[in-house]
Amino acid sequence: EIAEVTGVQTCALPISETNVRGADLLVVEPSAVVRSLLSRFTLRGLSFAFTDDATGAVELVRSGTRFKVVLMGRVLQDNQKLDCADATRAILAIDSTVCVFGFAADPDAEVRTSFEHAGARAVFPKPLGASDVQMIRDAVLVVA
């Protein structure tokens, strides 16, 4: 079940105040459908939080909320204040221990290069494949 907690959708193992202070995974994704699919099937067994845009992700990390992995969706919205690559750089500048993965519907060479130059470890297509999910899970286990 997904619950709204202080402006961040959090779903974890159970929902509690500690999940807002930190989680295994932060997913930056505006689509409620994609968030629902991720939470029900892909991310089972991980604690995680969602935010709609890159600016929200940076604000969460800047506020001291700890994540092991950030799955940074390539959000294409006119009202977005911060580009996903810039947000990736900002998050890594705040917390260099977090592992950031890019996530895009059609990750062409330009998108991949943008994410990689920003410090993303890899860029995954939507929907995630089994090997992508395993890479995310492995990163959660490796990051202290």
C-alpha cells in the first residue's frame, strides 16, 4: 500500500516515520501507473519513497533523508525546475555514497551520455528488465 507522508509517497516494510528519514531507494517518477507497478512487482522487499520530480529528489537528499539508491526518471515536464542530469550531479555532491541510476522511456545515446556525465552508474529503459532490477537490488545491498 502506498501512503502520502509529508508530501512524499512512501511504501515500505511497514510505513512509519523512519521511512521518510531514509529508505533503500528513492524513485523519481511522476506517473502514478509506473509508481504503482514498481511498488507492487519490481521493488518488493525494499523500502522506498517516490517523488514526482528532480527538484523534489534533491530537496529530500539535502534535508538529510538518506537513500542507498536513487532511480532518477527522465521527467519531461514544463514546470520542472531542475534537469535530471543536474539533479543527479546535485545529489552526488550532497551524498557521494548514494548510487544513482538513470531511468528513461527511450534512453538514446544523448540521454545515456547526459546521465553518465552527471555520475549515474547506468541508464535503464522503461519498463525495467529483470537484469536492471537485479542491478538495483545489488546496489542496495552494496551501499552501506
